[in-house]
Amino acid sequence: MRIYTKGGDKGTTGIFGGSRVDKDDIRIETNGTLDELNATLGVIRALLDEKDERQEILAYIQRTLMIVMSQVATPSNIREQNQNILPEDIDRYCEQQIDRMNSEMKHPSTHFILPGGTLISAQCHVARTIARRAERRLCTLNKTDEVPPLILRFVNRLSDLLFTMARWEMDQQGAEEERWKAFLYKKKKQ
């Protein structure tokens, strides 16, 4: 199989169903951001020991992101023809991982923190920001062609999971997070 097709030389690319769109179409921009997120998750996995429990979590998320990208590449009027089906509980899967990691942390979050820390924590923060951008692109796409609500929920939860992974990494390493400011809303409750 050839890698190059020359089909995109004039600034268009094919999408599911056979039609072509401009390479800067919001559908393509959205998928490009999801692809960037998936590649960044691959970097995190490369930094982790192969026996690290996060390997399995991130591999599952990477495979799911491939399905998400396939769904995003498919116009809503022919989406039922796409045989790549999203796991129905992917948003809850992220929530379960968040809850588990939060319950294992010795130091609950009381402050906004500066992204960084260990190399793995810093990469989780980079992935989190890409997930947030993907979420914004999905919202823009949703204004012109409906995005399955499960995808919107999943990407939102995924950014939360990546934030939690960054904090969990620091906690597991016994490293102190660099604090910025205390949560004002928590101060008001006291």
C-alpha cells in the first residue's frame, strides 16, 4: 500500500462516505486535534514502564479515540453506515478511573496548580490541554453537523482524567505540586 495518494495535493481530503472537504474544514481540524491528542497519549505511554497500570488505561483510550475520529469523519446523515461503534460507557470509564485515582491520593487538591512536575505529569498536562482544544473543536463542529453526545461527554471527561493522572503521578512520586492560588470557592464555604 502506498502512503501517498496525491489526492490531497489541491487542499482537499476524503471523508467517510467518499466526499471531499477542504483540509481546513472544521471536521478535519477536529480530527487533527484528536489525532494530536492520541499521539500525545502515545508519548505518555512511551515514558511509562510497560507494567505501569496506566498503560492499559491509555491504550484503551487510544483505541477509543480511533473510533471517535472515525465517527467525527462521518457526516451525521450517514453515520449509521460507520461500523466503528463507540463503547457506550466510555465516559463512565473515565469517571471510574478519576474516582479511583482521587481516592488513592494522599494530598487532596486545594489550589490551582502550575502544569509541570515530573516528565510524565507534564505530558499529562499537555495532553489535557489538547483534549480541551479537541472539545472546543467538537463544539464548533456540532453547530454545523451533530456530534454524538457520547463523544462530547467522553472528551470532556478525558481532559479531567488527564488532569487527575498528572496529579496522581505527582502524588505517587511524593513530589510537591507547584501551587498558584487557593481555590476561592472552597474558602467561601468554610
